[in-house]
Amino acid sequence: MDVWSFVDMTDQVTMGPPEGEGDLPEGAVIPEVESMLVETLITGSGLYLWDLEAGRLHSLELSCDVIESRETTMLMPMGPNTVEVVQGHIMVGTENWEVTCEG
């Protein structure tokens, strides 16, 4: 099984001052998120058992390798200029799922 997704999360992400704006030090710079793009690839296999008599799922076991990459572009005011900062993160891991239906 291979699952791939690409999501533009720009509209869901805002970076503003933390709660209690007064907590910011004088001259603190708050970046403006210009874009956030998230790509996920899940590769794995599993076992799906169906209960024929009950007409429903009996159990499901999945083991998957997950790779997620995230690229965030921010604009930061620096004096009279604005600097574009691009940050990239790659997260790699394994997920295991097990579902059993009883009754």
C-alpha cells in the first residue's frame, strides 16, 4: 500500500504574537507566514480479516513507514528591509495500527 498526499496549509497557519502581547520584548520581530506546504508518503502493508458470518470487519493490522516533509516560507521585517526565510523539516518514522472488532 502506498499513500501520498500534498497539502497547502498556508491558510490554516498564522503566526502572531503569543497570548499576552505585553510579554514580547521590545523590538521583537513576528514573521509573516507566506506559505506552508506539507507532503506525506506512507508505504506499508497489512492484514485485513473479514467476518463472513457477521458481515463486518474482524481485524486489521497495518505497519507503515511514514515520511513527511514540510516547507515553510516566512517574511521577516529587518529594519527597512524584509527578509524571506525558508525552513524545511523532514520527519521519518514507523506507524503500526491494530484494530479488532468483537461482538
